Amino acid sequence: MRALVLALLLTPLASLAQTTPDPGTGLSASVQGGQFDILVPVWSGERLAIVPSIGLNFGQDVGTDVRGGLAARFYQRRSQIAPYFGLRTAVLFFIPADSEFGPDRDTAVDFLVGAAYGAEAFLLPKLSLGVEAQLNLTVSGEESARFGNPGNLNVNTAAAVFATVYF
């Protein structure tokens, strides 16, 4: 009886171990701190994915935060656990609401470049979960309060987790 129960429990795990990734173009949801972004990873070849992203936060009487970015992921191997090194760039806009900051406050623009190391775990050929560690350099705009250092350079670490469905 124990052997039967053990076999029933291990069968799904054995099928996961045989999962061969079959990515193409995907749709990802990413969580990084309090930010939720949408990513569209597009595999271009056996080990390269180009990943545009967009994010939006809106706070009534505060303003709107809009993020757009582009990353390249260079996978070390295409396997069930696929580690990668990445390069990323983004433009971050904060558009203040008139009621909070007054009508004379300009939109703040920050520019980001960074490097990342992460891995994507393919649970099924078209479904993955991933994690990424980042080191970012940001040039803050003169009006930016994002990093508490307006008009200057900022270096920060970050982490992101994401889930992707490929089509």
C-alpha cells in the first residue's frame, strides 16, 4: 500500500522533471516591491529573450507613476531550470496630481540602466515561474523624489519575481 501511495505522489514530480521548455512569446506578471508590471518576453533564438515591460501606479490626489522598459536575457542553457544574465533599461515618469503638489510641479523623469541575474523554472513547457536579482544605476530628474536624491546618480539593488505563460 505504501508503494502505491508513494508512486502516486512521485508520478507528477517525475513528469515535471521531464518538462522541456517551449517558449515563444509570453505574457508575464512581475512583482518588485510594491510595483506590479506587465512583461512580454519574446524568445529570439535558443538562448536570448527580449523583454519589453510596462507598469502603472495611480494614486488619487498624489499622481501617476508610469514605467516603460526593455531588457535582454541571455540564458546559460535552455532547460527546466534556465538561469540567465540580463541587461535592462527603463524610463520612469511621475506625473503629480495638481491637488497634492500644486500646478507648478513638473513631471519627474528618471532613467535606469541595470544588470540582472535570475532563473526561470518551467513547470510546464509553456508555464514558468522566475526570480531575478538586480543592480541598477538611476539618473534622477531634477524634480524626482523617487530615490530622495533629485538630479543625481543612485545605485540600488532590487529583486523581482514573475510568472509567465507562453503562447
